[in-house]
Amino acid sequence: MTGMDSVRLDDAEDRVWHLVDKVPGFGLDLNPRRGCRCPGQLLCDVVDEDGGLAVVAPRWGIEAEDGTNRFRVLHDQLVAEDA
């Protein structure tokens, strides 16, 4: 897929997701030749609370390879947008 890339999201239940979108959608300087891992931030909205966890939805329609678009994360994985 030209211009598409994926980033890894580890959720609160230790499940690993690979989110797929056009490179600019992630707001990261992704370089497929670099081949290294780097932490990043993904803009998302908190849409619910579930058992003390935040349920988030990535912005701009970004979703996992299987189409999942809601993820349960720990509150300490979140950073306020204005921070």
C-alpha cells in the first residue's frame, strides 16, 4: 500500500494492535528504511470508561488492521492534548 504505514498500540490488556493509515495521519516522522521502534502519540478521543480503563477512538478514522477502532487503555497512557 503506497503511502500507508502502521504503528503499534499496546492496550491495557497487553494486546498488541497495529493501526494502519497514511503516514501523515500518525503525525510522526515514519521512515520505513529506519526500521526502529520509537514512542509516539496518537490523537484520540476518550469515548467511554470501562472498568477503570479509558476507551479511546483514534481520530481521522485510523483503525487496526482488522477494522477495530476502539481500544481500552490505562489512564496513564493518556496525555492531555494541551500538555
